[in-house]
Amino acid sequence: MAGTMPADRPPTRETPPWLLKRADQATVGALLLAALVSMTAWWYRQGGMDGRMIEIDREPKRIARFLVDVNQADWPELAQLPGIGQTLAQRIVTSRQERGPFLDHSELRRVRGIGPKTLEKMRPYLRPIPPAADVAGR
């Protein structure tokens, strides 16, 4: 009688360890339903079937405006200016270190490679330089 079950023990159905109990299955099902309802509500609020969602290609382009202080900026920041590359930006920094700060924007012309046209392209992106009398230590 090796293959028979003892008579005093009723047969039990064991659930595999990878299955959830009924209560746990109901909880997981409720959470999944709540997530699905939430995602559907979000999709509906974003435009749903009407297609009112934002299309990046249709959005108007925005221009980021920045100003650079030629007496404080390092060469990577100066290289972002129109008409200025890495070499010219490094020349501006070298000139500032050797000959002192620029007192106005027109002094940028002392840097080899900056002419009137390059200076005019740069001007809209240059932070105003305060008068020397207004700066402490000058």
C-alpha cells in the first residue's frame, strides 16, 4: 500500500507556491482595474480621440535668449556667441587676462579676428558693461 493515501487524512488540494490566494488575486485585479481607469481618464483629459494632444512639430519655435558678460565668461560660454568659435573665444579670454577687463564692448576689437561685423553680430548677446566709476576697485 505504498501508493495510497492514509484513510484518516482527507485529500487536500495544494495550490502551487507561484499562485496567489483568492484574496490576493482580487486585490491585484482591483489595482489593475484602478490603473486602467486612471490611464483612460488621463488619456481622455489629454484629448482622447479628438487628437488635441500637443504635437511637438506643430508648436511654435521658441528662442532662448542669453546674455554673456565678456569680463567674466570662460571660453566655452563665449564660443556660443554668433561668429565666435573656440579659437576666437580663447583669444578673448587671453586678451582679458593679459590686458585687463574690457571697459566697453568696442574694446573687443583689440582681439585679433574681431572686426566691426563680428562685433555687431555679438552685441545683442553681450551683457552691458557698467561704467568704470560704478565698479568697486577701479
